[in-house]
Amino acid sequence: MPDVDRLPYEKQRALLRIVQEALTNIFRHAQATEVSIVIDAIGARFRLTVTDNGRGMRADYAKQGAKTISVGVGIPAMRARLEQIGGSLDIHSDPATQLSGTILRAVFPHGLTTNKPGRRKATGFGRAQAGTH
């Protein structure tokens, strides 16, 4: 997405680190075979969505206020990065449903001026399958 290149360095770095952490968590814990990464530009905000078809995670791990040691540092670090740039993190998962996966959604203001009101762009970074290297 060309607009991502126009973001201030701080927001580009936060976005990169969030994607890295999401992929690290999927690799370590999800046992997923597919991952999708999409960035939507909606008005004055970017929405990053990372989904997988893995085993899901316990509901208490995904909660907004989860700060227990067993969660590790990844999710709290993603939340902190997003809060620093005025964003938020939302995670949905249902481990009771086999291979329902997890949906991670990060939303933050981009601060870029747009030429057309109400424009919406979506960029998918593709779908990756495990073990295809």
C-alpha cells in the first residue's frame, strides 16, 4: 500500500513490529496452515487485520486487560505500541471451534491527507501457507 510509505517513521515501525509479533505468535502457538494480512485505509484510520486458521487462543489471553505472565510480552507490547500512536488492538478467537483461528485487528489514525473523501483502499499482503518454503 503506497500510503503506508507516507506514514511517519514511528507509525511505520509500530506497524512493522505489530505484524512481526502477530506472525511470531502464529508460528509459535497457532499451528496454523494459512495466514492473511490486510491493511485497509478507511477515512483517517488504517486497520491492520491478521487472521489465521490455527487452533485459537484462550479467551482470557485475548481480553483487553489481560496482563498475566502466561500471556507473555507480545500482546501487551502490541497494545502499548498502538496506544502510543493513538490506536487500539482487538483480538477474537474461539478455541472451542476446531481450526477457527484468531483474528487480530489493529486500528490507528494515519494522519495523512486524502484527496477524495470517503475513499477506501485495501491491500492484502497475501495468504501464506505453512511449509511452502
